[in-house]
Amino acid sequence: MTDRTWEGDRREGYALCQPPQGRNPTVSATGVFWYDGAGERRRPSTGHREAHGMDHADHVALIRGGVPGPGGTWADLGAGAGAFTLALADLIGAGGRITAIDRDERALRQLATALAAHFPAVTVRPLVADYTRPLDLPPLDGIVAANTLHFLPPPTRETALTLIHAALRPGGRLIVVEYNIARGNPWVPHPFTYDTWETMARQAGFVGTRLLARRPSRTLPLSSWQSPRARA
């Protein structure tokens, strides 16, 4: 099986990921950290291969097509301990700025430590918050939402997409990483297919949604999509 990534413009994007086996399903995971059966947090670092068979290079490959170049001001929604924040930092490089948003303060502390160790020239602002509510953010060049939207029931997801669209500059990009499946389970309660994402993105005001990448996985395939905000 292969993973997929899509891209679209205010700018829009979507990629799919599956939580590792054994993760406590009561914990909101972003595919970058989880709790094992003993309640211990497990987090991959760069170079470490996750339980679903993906590593830092895979994360970078999933979102690379939606990152137009170095620098810029970005946000990572549901960032967790930072697998995709690290991938984004790798791509935007020195001078880039990322606001990493998650409700788990402990995970964000781990994220900040990892970013300081691996990409010290990238400015990272950890923000303990719920991205389904209005946030005080600078105008953003791009947003990554990796393995997080499938936790939101449809009405909440619609609200979140409205807020995401408003947070982007004209021409800014939303990159989504998700499982391209229609039926949910306790670990992925509200998944959606790429066809459904195209409709959701258009209704939220995004344009030009497209597939970015697919990556193989030991469990469900991952895909990424981009959906940009219109430039005018």
C-alpha cells in the first residue's frame, strides 16, 4: 500500500497518516507521538522509523511539494511532539518561523527541544491551544495539518477550516496529511477520502486542490494534499 499527499491553493493541502498500533486511543495523536500500553510516551526522532514504518525522510517527502521555498511564516496544527514540524523546519530552513499548536503542553516541550537540537536557525513558537477556536496568529504563508483533522467531527471540522482559511495570506497554502479512507475506527474516528476533501476544501474557500505525494506504510497508506487560498 502507498501513502498519498495532495496540494491546493488559499493554499490547500492534504496528506494522510495512521497512528501506530498500541497507541492509547483516548489520546489525541498526530502520528508523531503516542502512549503505549504502560502509559509511556513514545516519540520518534529524526532518523527513527515509526511503528507504521515512516521516518523523517518520509515526512519531508509528504509535504515537500507544498512548501514553495525557504523561509516564510507557517503553523503546524495538532503538532504533537513534532514529526511534521521537524519536516517543515527542514524544508523552510534558516529564517523560517513556525507556530506549533497543540493542546498537549508536554508534547510541545519535547517538540521545542527537538527543534532546538536539529534546526536551531528556525524560530519555533510552541502554542498550547485548540485550533478549532480563534487564535492570535500572524498572517501565515502556510499551514500543515498532519493526521489531525480526522479527530474532528464534521461540524467542528468545518469551523476549523473556516478559521484556517482566514489565518492564511492570499495565496497561502494548507497542506493536509491524512488516511485516504471513508470508514472510521477508534483511532481514526472521522476520516475522509481525497474526493471528499476536494469538496470540503472548495466549500471552505480553497482553490486548486491537488495531490502532492504518497508514501508506503505498514498499516494504512498516507497521502498529502495541498489546497491554496486564492490570491485575490
